Amino acid sequence: MHDLVIKNACIIDGLGSPSINGELAVKDGRIAEVGHSVGDSHEVVDAGGLSLSPGIVDLHTHFDAQLTWDPYATPSNRLGVTSVVIGNCGFTIAPCKPEHRERTLKNLTHVEGMSLEAMQAGINWDFETFPDYLNSLESRGMVPNVAAFCGHSSVRTWVLGDEASDRAATETEVAEMKTLVLKALEAGACGFATSTLEQHNGEAGIPMPSRLADEHEMLELTGALGDAGSGIFMLTKGMTTTVPWLEEVAAKNGRPVMIAAMFVDPGDPDRVFREIDQIGEARNRGRELWSQVGCFPLGMEFTLEHPYPLEALIGWRPAIEAEGTEAYKTVLADASFRQSLKDEMKTTGVPNRFSSNNWDHMTIMSAHKPVHRDLIGKKVGSLAREAGEDPWDWFLDFGLADDLKSMFDCRLFNVDEDRVVELLRNPAAAITLSDAGAHLSFLCDAGFGLHLLGHWVRDRGEMSVEYAIQALTSRAADICRIKDRGRLVPGAWADLMLFDPKTVGRGEKRRVSDLPAGAARVDTPAIGLHGVWVNGVRTVDNQGDNLRDCGTPGHLLRDFADAL
């Protein structure tokens, strides 16, 4: 007798096979049988012809803090995600000594747009080391399955303390860091994550600790993966980190390398394809390199009170240093400050997330003063041209006149969908980059999988549903060596998603205030999602809402051996 049978379903196995109409049986949390008639069960769900697939595996999240107070990893599970990988970019909360907690949280507030008040109110610091952190998560329980990277910036802060963002490490300090990474891998880390991205800055614009690592440190810490014979190296790549160098790391350690974030940049649209070609060449030489790509236009909502997208600009540094003080408005009005921004826009090869091409993709979403509300919905670029002004002058003057409270929505990357589809179809693509758990006041891309199925599969017809599901499930699981997940085959864990391919997608953005201390976040509901199961337990109902009596069926994933 099975525990659960889902019948009358269009079954998509996650392995790229043609879909079939049939039934799926679950016993003791695992898939027991898939076929046309699978026998009796204690519980039967009639899918009514809807599609049944593995749950989505999200390889790029930042739920490290949130999971300590929210076992659901809101909103990911109710957007079809059954497994999340945390610790991306090396921005984690463990290991962390008590004297470094405030520094760690303030850095996360800046670099990942997390609410300081929410983290201060929500995190229960019952851990210091990385193994302690994993044990803490496991004892609390979780709704989705969770795999965790050991994060470079946290490891560096543990060893170097207040100097972590100031200098290179000594050989002794590097050896101590490597020992921490090895212990993390032994405890169940899925790998080691870091960032060399130039705009990854913490409080007051100070570089995140990982950006101070020299080549010796990087080679030693990634070498821990080779020494352990397990784990994946995840890197958010800056301009000085090249794909050929990452190929050398993969060759040296014999471990996979996953590179973020591969977007089509309006300022240099061919750059990502040059790097994708290099990744393909490395793969042809037997090196396992993967590119993290996104299926959304990367956009953020922001005000000038905290304009995260602009902080990528070198010329914005004086504003970062003055933010929150009386001098901030003076800086924004200063002619020399503005000229530095205009000059930087004219340069090429600069590692920016913001360029002159973005003005025509920046929309005024709301205005504080009634006199400005007729501008809502208009583009900054066109408004500046109509006024005969440089976009920087128009934008900053308008923001100052509206007391810095105007809300802007700016699409930064992936705005040319005809080029984006080339990334999505690439065999080295890991389709992910939700950033779930981070940038909560700016964006919510946790529904990337539903968007892929609705927009790219159904609406644009750019790929088959079988291809898309494989990319979201078994391919993602296999990249991180997550065993027995992402596939609907007997013996695999029953992580399942039931959806309507005719309507599936994500809903309109909305703001909710459900974080600790009443902090707000951007949210998007699921559309066309009719059920989610984690390890055989239903966690989302047929309306796409979390089931509050589902318990914590998720597993803390600790085994990442190569055999799948």
C-alpha cells in the first residue's frame, strides 16, 4: 500500500524524456513507482490532467539568515522550489564569532539589501562555527531541502577579524582559513563560495572581505575542494577574474566551477557570449565549468535614500560614504560629483551594473509629492531628453525635489530577450539567479522557474517543457551533486510540483510586511501552481499557498559525493 498516489497526470520526469500520461506513487518519502497503474494508496490526488514534475532546485539563494526564523524559505517553496542552495557569493552568517555579528549583519544589509532590523530581531545566534550552524538549521527544521556553501567572506572575517576587508592574509592565516573550509566540507557543506565582483561592497562602501584575497589565498581555499574530493566552487566573478584562470582552478582540483552572474549587459552585450564561448572551450577540454544565468530582466526597485544599483559606480563612492547624513543631499547636488558620474558612463570595460543604456529602462513607479505624480509610469531617459538635460542631472534633481522618496524601477540586464534565449539554451547554463532571500526591498525573482515555464516555454515557444524542467531540476541537482533529486524515477525523493502549463507563471509584484520587526519585502505570488510536495509531504495547496500544518519535511543536505 502506497502512502500517496497522484493519478491522471502529465508526468515530466526531469531527465528530458517525453512526457507521459500516468500515475506516480510515493512510499516513505520516495517515489515508489511511475506508470499507467501503480496500485492502491492511503491518499489519492487526481491531477485532472495537470503536469507533474520534480520540484525546482534553486542554486542561487541567500536564505542563510532567514532560515533561522522562517522554515518555509518564503516565498520560494510556494513558487515551486523544493531545494535551495544557500551561501552563494560567500556571504554567509557562519562561521561568525560573537564580536563579529554586528559587522556581518551590516555588511549583509548593504551588499545583499537585507533588513538590519529584521535580522537583528529574527536570528537566534545559537551557533558560531559552520558545523554548529548546520546543526542549528537541522534541529530547527525546514520545509524545503537545504544545501549550504561555506562562505569565503565569513571564513576570512573569522580569521582576520576587523582587518578582513583591509589587507591580504599571511600564509599562516590562509592555512587557518583552509582548515575551516575543510571542516565545513566534512560537516556537509556543498562547496566553497566567494566573490570578486567589484560592486560587492559592505557597510560604508568597504569591499566585502573576499575581495581582498590574493591568488595564493584563492588557490589554497579552492584547493580544499580538491583535498576533500568533494564540493563545488561557486564564484561571483569580477572583471579581473578570467574564465581561463577558473579553468585552471577546475583542472587543479578536479572539481566543478560554477560562475555567476552571466547576464546580457546593455553596456557590452557581447561580453557574456565571449565568456560563454570560453566556458564551452574549457568543457571541451574536460573541465566542468557552469554558468549561472537568469531568465528575467534583472531589475530593481529603489529610492535615492538607498540606491543599490548605483553603488556599482566608482563615482558614487562619495554618496555611499555620506548616505544617512545631512551631507548626503549636498553630495547629490554637487556639480563635480555629477561630472564624475557622467565621465564614468563614457568609459568602456568598466565593471558596472549601470550604464547610459539603462536610462530608457528606468521607470518612475511612485512619487512622494502630489506635484510629481503625473510623472508616474514615465521613463527617466525620455523625460531628460524632453527637458534637454543630461539624464544624471534630471534624475538627481528630480530625486532631490521629491525628498529622495520617489520609487524607481530600473531594468539593468537581460533586457534583450532575443540574446537572453541564447544563454538559456546553452548546454553549460545553470538557470537560476533568483537571489531569493536577498534584495528583499528591491526585487523578488524567486519565481524564476514558473516564469521560465510560462514566458519562455508557453508564450515564446523557445524551448520544450521537458527541456525547461530538466534545466530547473535534474541538471541543477547534478551540478551540485545533490543525489536522488530532480527526477521522477523510482527510488528518488518525492520532491514534486503540480502545475497547469496553460496558466503557469508568477503574479504581479506586491509589497508585504511579514519579516521580523515588521520589515517589508517585495513578493510575487504563483500562478497556475496546484501543489508542491517535499519528501512526499504536501507543503503547498491547490491554490498555491503554504500549508501551515505540513511540519518541516525538508532535509538538510550533507552528502555531495560524485556518484549520482
